[in-house]
Amino acid sequence: MPQLKAGRYERGRRSTASAGKPRIQECCEAHKRGDKAPAAPRADVSSPRAAKPATAGAKRPTRGDEVMELLRREYGATVEEMVARFSIKPHNVRAITSVEVRKRNLKVGMPGRAHYRVVG
């Protein structure tokens, strides 16, 4: 392979330190011969799912699941009760209730002010 002349085929100006040097840099002897670097050892992975350990399948209940559990009781639950249990604001209790009822296609009755209960 012919070496490039200094300053030719280059973009921009060359610095004074590299003015007399060719653009193609010298490499190690193995690279000159065309040898490839040894590949890193790979782990035996047949599929991405095989690497995960088997779980028992028990899913941690979400806050929405816990709210719906309270609302399914015979007398339901009050907003104050849910605020105390989950340490959240009343508007968040109403939002969670609204989302879960819509998601699960349920009907919620209000036997009293700020008192919710799943109906039917």
C-alpha cells in the first residue's frame, strides 16, 4: 500500500509536530500480518430468558390492588382510612380509586360522604 505524502489528501492544516510523518500510523506486528485479536470468551447463553432464574410467580400487590381489597369489604373504606393506611393525600386516594374502578370495569357506591364500596 503506498504511503501518503505529507500534507496531501488531508483536510485542514497539519501541526508542525506531524508535518513530516505519514498519516497512516504504524501498528503492531500481528496487525500488519492480518492476524485478528483473540475474541473474548463468551458465556454460554442460548436465549435471554434462559439466564433469568425461575421465580415463584408471586407478584407483589400494588397500591391499587390494596385499595380495591379495602373497597371490596362489606362496609367498604373511607378516604380517611385509606389516607392513614397508605400515607398519601386524599386526592391521591380518589385518583387511585377512579383509575382502578375504570380499569377493572367495576361500580363503586358511596354509602356516605368520602366512603367508597364496590357494588355488585
